[in-house]
Amino acid sequence: MRPTLPLLLMTVLQGLSGGLMISFGVLWWLVPSALPTLDILLWSAFLIAAIGGVASLFHMHKPKAGRYILRRLRTSWLSREALTTGIYVPALGVLVILPHLVPKIPLEYYGLGIVFTGVLGLVAMYVTAMLYATIPAMRSWHTRLTVIAMMLVGIVSGMAVAEGILAVAHVPGAGGRDFHIALLVGIAVLAGIKWMQYRHFLEARQSLRTATGTGMPAAPYRLIDSGTTKLPYRTQTQVGPELAPRRRQMLYVMMGLTLIVVPMALQIFPLQPAELGIRWTSAAIVMVCGAFVERWLFFADVTHSSRVWFGDELKRASSVSSNRVSPDFVRRFRHQDGL
């Protein structure tokens, strides 16, 4: 699949905003007295989510048809994504401006708003991941690993960005040792999940052969577009050209370095207080870059079941056909010629 910039911005920034929102709630729970200084995380989560929402408008093929997007909530994960994201972003905006509108709002009510908005963020991330995990034809995506990996990338990158923002803002002790350890554990778990997902992508790519078929489960399917009104399906975005092996290898190494290895190293070595701010900020920047590389590979390296029909392996001679003329064919034409 050919990744587009609006699609990358929409999916990466939505997860990053959700991770920031979760980090904001966790840090507020760990250090309630730091709530006034943590507002920068809330504003960052809202601005990032707003940018992702605007990017989604440019991803639409026909913007005028957007008014129909909520008509299939019962069956379409795309409609559910539009609904959950459409609720999450305004709710986050209300949470941002609420203290300015009601300065003396009770802290317990504000805490409920934080929890509610954080849950909305998690739900939006889950629905977006399910949009890809429930496509049987995309053999690389049709697994639970898709949901786990997409949500984990958003949460862990959001935690790293939260630490970096607090370091730049010079908020002393807002993160704490517990939050830092949770971030390191999250990066380690993410490394394991991405390795499992890489193996699944490899298996999906190798399993599509004419001898084994498309790999799709037996089920009734219906033809939505016969191909007569569009360009050939091979040229559509769902079935992009396969990555060259060397390029794929280089990109996966780059993803591992930027998403896992370098952020982990910057978080651990060394631990002198004077260098923590620079290292945490650098780790956040590198991890965000790694999230974009990870998402680009997620779309570009996907294996579609229809690839089995488009010359991805050598042609073999039929075992049942021959060059001999069929006797029935000769007999029929002789009869027509009066022979």
C-alpha cells in the first residue's frame, strides 16, 4: 500500500495525542500538586490531535461525501473511527479551556474529566487499529498484533514526548522514578511486539503462492467494484509495488534504531541529573521519528491477498494442457466445412 502524508499524520498523531493524554492523567495521579505545571501536556495533546484531525480531511478521496461517513456505524470501523475521534478531540478541547472558564472547578470533577477524556483517547486508538486489523485481504494486518502494536506505539511515544516536554519546561520531579521505569518497560515490551509483528509480515509475504492460494478464510465475499470504472486494481493504493529486499531491510533496521535502541540508550546512559533534560528531549524526538518510520513500513510492506494473481512468482507450464489440437475441436470444424 502506498502511504500518504495525511494518512501518516492522522494515525501517528492520534496515537501520540492519546499517549500524551494518558501520561498527563498518570502524572497527575502520581503528583497531584504538579497539576498547574502539567497543563503543557494537555495543550500539547490537544494541538497534536487537532493537527491529526485536519490531516484526515486531506486523506478523504471525496470530501463532499464526508457527511455520509456516520451512516454505517453498525458495520463499518471507518464510521466508528470518525465518531470516536470526532468525540475525543472536542472533549480534549473542552478539558483544555474548562479551567479558564470555571477557575474554581472542584479538583475531583476535573479529575473525572481527565479520566473520561483519557478513556476516549484509548477507545479512539483501539477503533483506528481495528479498522486495519479486520481486513481479511490484508494478510499482514489481519491479526491481533496490529491492535496491540498500534496502541503501544502511541502510548510509549506519548510517554517519551511527555518526559521530553517536562524536561524542556523545567518541571522538577513531575515525572518521577515510577513513570520513568514504566516508560523503559513500555519500550522493552514494544520491542518484543514489533519483532512478533515483523515475523508475521514475513510469513504473510511468503505464504501467498499459487499453490497455497490467497490465505483468506473461507467465507462469502461480494464484488464491490468490477474494475471497469477505475484504473487497473494493481495500480490502486491498496496494492502498491513490493519493497525491494535491501530497501526493506534498511528501513526495518532504521525503525529498530529510532523506535527502540536509541531512545532506550538515551533513557538509561548516563543518569547524571545535568544531562537528563537533553537526553530525554532527544529520546522523545528520535522516538517520534521512529513512530513515523514504523507507520510508513506498516502501510508500505503490507501483503494483499490479490498479489498472488499478479506475477509475483515464476510462471509454470500447465500439467494438464498440451500443444496437441483437441480432436473434438477438429471434428467440429470439419463438420462445419462439410468434410
